[in-house]
Amino acid sequence: MTKRLILASQSPRRKELLNLLQIPYSIIASRTEEKLNRNLSPEENVQCLAEQKAGAVLAENPDAVVIGADTMVCIDGECLGKPHDREEAAQMLRRLSGRSHQVITAVSIQTHDRKETFCDTTEVTFWPLSEDDIQLYIETKEPMDKAGAYGIQGKGALLVKKIDGDFYSVVGLPVAKTMRALKEFNIKA
């Protein structure tokens, strides 16, 4: 018997990506506080956050298969979260301008007796951005709820020169890798 699948996220982007798999699921957002541990690498931190999100929802739904995910944007070994205001968004975009950075997405799939967590890293290179480019993009308000202050699936695509890796991982959920992992939990598309 197939267990109920739950996405432990309110992210509209993760919802859209999971919809691509055309499998039934429900959404229950995790209420865990996202705190980074400075003693862990970005990969370890993003995996811990994904595991915490899935684990919190699983604790209240022990008969389900739960997917937790988290995404970080890292440059020069530093992780860029969601900007708090327009100026912080501009600072992040200036820092990414004309350079490459890593987008790390971790996925944790859990049941009461099993857990699989993996990380997917994609290298993203931005075009050099003028101050006008940055301000026009901030005007769209798109940067405000996204790690690194951009969304590759929206107008942020105009900032990106190239990517090396999984596009969907940059959006927030490596779809093919996630589906392969879900098959191990007897969830099939």
C-alpha cells in the first residue's frame, strides 16, 4: 500500500516542481526555526535544515512519507539567505554580479523507519550587472523571498549567464533525483 506523501514546505516553487511528477501529495509546512551551525559546511547545514523540516512534519504524521527541502546560495564560502530589505538585496546582487556561485539544495525523505537525505549543487554564473540592472530587478520585488536575492525561474533568469548542474535544483527541488529517491519509498509517478 502506498503511503500518503507530504511536502513539508510552503514554497510555491517546490509545489510547482512536485506537481511536475503528477503524484498526489499534500502540503504541511514545517514550523522549525532555521538556524545555521557555523561549525558545519554549507552542505551539512542545508541537509540538517531539510532533515529538521521533514522530521518535524513526520512527528505529527507518522504514517506518511515526508519530503523536506532547503536551498542555500553560497559565494566565497559564505551563504546568502533571503534579503531582509531592498538594500540587502542590492548588496547580494552586486556580490553575485559577473561571478559564479553555488546553489545547494538538500532533500530529506523520511518515514517512521527510514530516512534518505541528499544534496545537489549547481554552479550559477551571473552576467555583470549594472546598478540599473540591479535596481530594476529589485523593483519587481522578486528578490525579497529568495535565497541570494534572485529567482532563476522568473525575471532573475535575465541575470544568469550560464549554469552547470540541475536547473530545478536552483529553483528549489532537484526533480529527477527526488523522483528516483521516492521510488525507494514505493512512491511512483
